[in-house]
Amino acid sequence: MEGESTRQLKVARQIQKDVAEIIRSKGMAAFDGALVSVSGVKISPDLAVARIYVSIFPSNKQKGVLEIINSMSKTIRGELGRLVAKQFRIVPELIFSLDDSLDYVERIDELLKK
């Protein structure tokens, strides 16, 4: 997280908390029965774009569920806007990406077992 300002980190934490809550409130049914968790947020220095990393379980549903999340992006941003209206001047554009660190851990685990 080097080079990120305190403001960026605070905004990223707030967005992570709020987007996680928005996704949780939709329920697993909205995401094809998959468990979606927000594992991290990186925000641009001008606070205009937030890249939101999501973990999706089970991993065989990742691609489809990420597409569902991306199709809901505007709705999620709108809900985020209502939650943070008093705190942020602008609501950042949301870009959702897969956090594949769990896949990485699984892969390392498999390699170690061999």
C-alpha cells in the first residue's frame, strides 16, 4: 500500500465496508448461490475510481458471478452513493475484479502436497 495517502486508505476502507454490506444485503440467491466477499479496495489518487476485489466461493462460479456483479455495478454504485453522500464529494466509479489470492493459496497447497 506504499504511496497511498491516508485519505485514500480511509476512503478505500469505507467503500470496502459499504460495498460488502450492499452485496450481503442482496443475498446469495442474487449471485447464483455463491458466497461473495469483498476482500479489498484500491482507489485512484483522485478518488474517482475504486477497484473492488471480490472473492467468490465456490471458485467454479467465479466467472458467472463476476459477470452478475458487473451487471449490477451501477445499482451498487447508486446504493453506495446514498450511504456515503455526506462523506464523499463524488462517488467513485466501481470496477470489480476477482481476488484470485485464494486460488493461489489452493495451488500452492496442491504443489506442496506433491
